Amino acid sequence: MDIVVRLAAVGQAFDIARQLREFEKSFSDAEFKLKITELYSALSDTKMALADAREAIQERDSEIKRLKVLADSKVRTVRVGQYNYGITPDGKPSSLPFCPTCEQTQGLQIQISHGLGGHNLCPKCKGIYNARDTALPVGFQNAGQRNRLISMSSLQSCAFLRLSVRETLGMLPF
């Protein structure tokens, strides 16, 4: 039932009750019984409308709770290319991204796992992703890491950059 119809049923019940109070003895028993029947009908419609409203409110409340739990269970992410990576407590992105299909269709953060033959797999939807596409770029830093680097003194920054360059060069195959 539409909420407007529910409110109309409530208004109709009150109108009939008001008319019954205004009855004078000049009305016949048949007219009185007709008005009582109309009142019972309007009150039963009102009762059903209120039950429908209560059910709709409960459904909305449960949906709100479900969405809050879903929002609270999500981890912070950083987007690199077309993939979202979870951010670890120390501010670094995790090594493998979340499955974009599961994120977009179900709102779930399912981390892709390593597969065979240069492919990574989603354990939930069984999506297959190219391992090169899902790998973080070498030396990737998210904005939080860059901000920490900027806030360091220049001497610390130079030492940090030298270390980062050494790590990056150490990863290169030569």
C-alpha cells in the first residue's frame, strides 16, 4: 500500500468516528449500523496500512544495518591504474589488488591471489587477471608516503632517496 493511501485510510476512519459522535437520535438503526460497518472497514484498512508501514520500516532498517556493516568492513584503498590496493597499517599498498569485478558488482573487497602461468585469480568469482597488470609499479609510493618524504629534513630525504634508488636498481634484472 502506498503511504498516501495509508494516510487517507486513517483520515477516513477519523471522519467516520466524528460523524458517529454527531449522530442524533433521529437516525435509524440501519443508518447507524451502516456507519459502524464503515468505521470497522476503515479501521481495518488503517491497521493493515500500519502493519505494512512497520514492515517497510523494518526492511529499511535492516538494509541500513547491512550497508553500515559492509562500509565498516572495508579497508582503506589506493587506486593504481584500474585496480584498488588495500593500504597496510604502515601506509603501504598491499602486494595484490582487490578483484574489480567483485568490488563493482557485490561491493566486496576480495584480494586476487597468485595463479599459474602469469595470471592471478579471484577466489570468489574465478576472474582471471594478467599478473603484469595487477602488479604495483616498481618503487610505487602512495600520497601518504610522499607526504612523509616531504616532511623529512633535506638530509633525511637524500638518504631516503638513495636507499629507494638502490632498492629499485637491485630489483632490475642486470
